[in-house]
Amino acid sequence: MLQFALAYRTPLDGLTGIWEMKLRSYELSEEEWKIAGQLAGVLDIFKQATLFFSAQTPNLSKVIPAMDYIDKHLASGAVNAKYLPSIRASMLLGKQLLNKYYNMTDHSEVYRIAMVLDPKRKLDYFRSAGWEEEWIETARGIVEAEFDRGYAEIWIGSDDDDESPSVSCVYLPQISVELTLFIKS
């Protein structure tokens, strides 16, 4: 909507300037048009994120990178002197709100598990994003604990086999995790 208003500024100014239409109170000043122009650029990142998640099958492993991307955009904009102080302040408030939601991902292990198990991301994403090594090890530990809790004792075979399962260890360098698999001999 803001992009539309900016694209049609001249007709909108003309429309709000017609005294008989009683729209003068909606007419924007030059300063307000400047704010609208800068705000449209800032808000575009949220439009991109919305379209990105709406156009594809939602994928948990893409949530944290998307939040990181938005966070970097807001953080750099909040200190960029090319923006008006009101825009910089709004970017700072947006960053604070984003951090509130980002912190909520700490309360659900599925985000880190999805990131570590995503073939394109693994633990390397956390390193390239500048996560502290302790946080990376926590993510690794979460995945290992979930595997141990829910999958370590699962073995493949028919229910009528009386043989006990054998233990096989598999090292997956992509995620730097050693998995213990129980399979029939």
C-alpha cells in the first residue's frame, strides 16, 4: 500500500488538495512523504520474508536464517545516518521485537534440530553466523540427546525374528555426529 501511495503521489496530492472533497487533513507534507519513502524501503524486507515463506513449503530450518537476515538489515539501518531519526528509531524497535521472537526459538529445540539436520546448513551455519562455540555445542547436544531419546534403540527387522539386534556405529561427517544404529545381523 505504501509503495502504491509513493508511486501515485502526484494524483494523491491532487486528490487531497481538492477543497470540496474535504480530504485536506489527509494531505501529506513534504517531510511526511520523505518518511513514507524511507519507511517503504525498510518495510520491504518484511514483504520479502512474507513472500518467501508464503511461496514455498514452510521449512523450519529456514526460520533462523531469515530472522538473522532481517536482524542484520534492521541493525545496520538503525545506525545508518541516511535514515531520518524516526526511521532509525522504528528500526531499533523492530529489532528489539524481532529479538523477542528470536529468543523464543530457544524454548523449542526443534529449530536447532531442524538446522543441524538440514543438509544445506548443519553446524556450519551456526559457525558462519558467528554463534559462540558453546551455543553450537548445545545445538549438537540437543540433536544427540533427541536421537538417544527417540531413535537410538530402534532397530530394523521383522517382528517375528528372535535374533537380538547388533550394534552398528555410523559417523556422519556432514553433521559431525556419531550415531549408534541397532540393526538385525
